[in-house]
Amino acid sequence: MKFELLFNTQDNSKEEKAYENLLKEFKSGEIGYYHLPETSQKFLDLDFSDINYDEVVVIGIGGSSLGTKTVYKMAVEYSPKPMIFLENPDPIDISSKLKTIKNPLIFVISKSGKTIETLSIFKEVINHFNLNPKAKNIKIITDENSPLDKFAASWELESFHIPLNVGGRFSVLSAVGIVPLLAAGIHPKELLEGAKEFRNSFFDKEEWHLCKKAALYANKHKDYPVNVLFAYSNILEDFAAWFVQLFGESLGKNSKEIMPVGHIGSIDQHSFLQLLMEGIGKKTVTFLKINDFKNNLTIPDIKLPFLEAVDYVNSHRFEELINKECEATKEALLSTNKYFIDEISIDNLNLKTTGKLIMYYEMLTSAIGSLIGVNTYNQPGVELGKKILKNKF
């Protein structure tokens, strides 16, 4: 994996400060996601062979689902059991998905143990499948002693705990992601190893690009308050959604923000690129690409009447087309002199590189938050809406 910064702005004092802030968090142990590569090892020997199931169903929302969906989508070297995510209290979505589920292993995931969307969907799943206490095919993942944990005890269900010092959007490498992925046949040992390698490499001062990027974003966040992630593969679509939550919930506080926008190339070149090219600018842009798709699908050398203008790509691989589109778009944006641009390129998409990418973005978020002076790990702004919702019933 290669990280390339296409800007020269430097602030050595802030770069050092970003490093020191993360090192302090890591050593104190107060922020738990740094240590998940070690603490989640205990889940790697879990065995679900005594349960008969055909699908893994995850009932959760936000940090309880987005990270797991990301890894599931990016685990292209596996042929896992189907994973079905019930997230949104959309009756059409719930009904249509339940029709496809025949023999599930169900994971109910909520850090607080009282997420209204998750628990409401869980009730419908209980009703639909006529589930009862002591059911072996229901597993709970939540904070210890949460309301959901107490429910699990009352129904005699197996419960896995999220470390109290790991926030939901930083929890993919905890039981939240590791346990359901294992059940689906995706062994996450290399995921944890990749995350650990990046973390250790950073604290060995071998990933200084992260400090440079954090310093730039902190210095420019008032004038460049939007970060656009342009990810060039459908495989990365769920990663883009995870990134949006991670940045949005972590960095939008105290009248400060770096607004995350997730786009998929080349699709969104046909819907968003015009705005970038001729709009006001004032954004940072990150290009994320996969160098080797491990797929040699080739554009046929077929010449069609009146369509000769696109024959120049005939006999080239689709991988070449999408990556050259990425390069062309990047060069076009650079030519405007409106943006600070960086690029992350993945040589081979596997669990280890996925783990590195997850840890990189989590640590980048922490570094930016520490520099702009917000509490990266809370989300007080979402609580008011919950109180208003309760009063509507």
C-alpha cells in the first residue's frame, strides 16, 4: 500500500504534535481501538460448527454494521457464507430481506444496548422466525452490563462484549466485526495483523505522511472544510460509507468540521466531477485505487459502426480503464490549483491491506481531532434527536 501526498504544505510543529498526541493516547490505554489487534485475538478460535446455518444475519446500524460490511465486501479472496445486514427501519427493506433468509445465525449488535432501530428490527426477526429463549442461533454483541447484555442473560444467549473504551465507529476490529466475520467463514487473523503492522509502523515514525496530512487538514479546516474520498472500485463502496461515519461523527463538533463525502469512480465522474472542476473548490480530495484487481477481463476488440471514437481502449483490460480514469481525473483536478490532493493505492486487496487501511483512517481521524481541538470519541449532537423521537410516540 502506498500513500502519496500531492501537496508540499508543511507544519513541522503540528506534525510532531499529531504524533505526540497519538502516542500519548496509545500509551495511556484510555482509547481502546489502538489495542484491538491484540485484545481481539481471543475471538480467533471461536467455533460455530455446532450450529446449523446458511446465512449470517447482522442486526445493527452505524458503527455496529458499517465496518463489518466493509470487510465482508473487501474480502474478495474468500467465498464466505452470505452476510445479510438489517440496519434501517425501512419496512420494504426489512420485508424483502427476511424473505431471502432461510436458516440464519443472527448477531444483534448495539454498543449501548438500547439502539431503537436495532432492537425494533430484532423484535420483528423474533416474530418472523418464532425465536425463543436459549436459541443457539442468536448471538449478542454489546457493552458489558448494557440493557441488551442483561436481556441476553435472561434469555440465556451467548454474549460477546465490546471494550468500554472502544467507540462504535472505531469498533470494527472488536467483537463487532471479528465474530460475525468468523461465522461467515472469513478468518480475520490477517485483518488484525495488517492493523497491527500499520500501527506499529506509525509509532516507529515510518508513516509520517499521516502526520503531514493531519496537520494540513487541521490548518486548512476552516477554508477547506470538505474531504472528498474518490474510491475507484465498487468493492470500496461500503468502505466509503464507513469513512463518512468515521469522519462525520468524530470531527463535526464545537462549530468545527471536516465534512466527509464518499464517491465511487468512475461512476461519480458522471455526477460530481463537474462540480469539482468548475465549482468553488475549497476541498481536499483523496483518491483511493486498487492497482491489481486480480481479474483480466478485457474490453473486446469489437468495432461498431458510428462508435469508433472509443475503439482506442479495445483489447485493454477493464482494470486499466478504471485506473487510467482515476489518473486522468486526478490530473484534471490538479490542473485547477483549487485542491489539496493525496492518493492511496492498494497493490493487492486482501485482509491484511484492509486492516492497514482501517487502522490508517482511524488514526488519521484521531490525529485531526486532536489538532483541531475536538473530542474525537463522543457524539453529543446525536442525542437530542433521540430525545425528540421518544416524545413523538
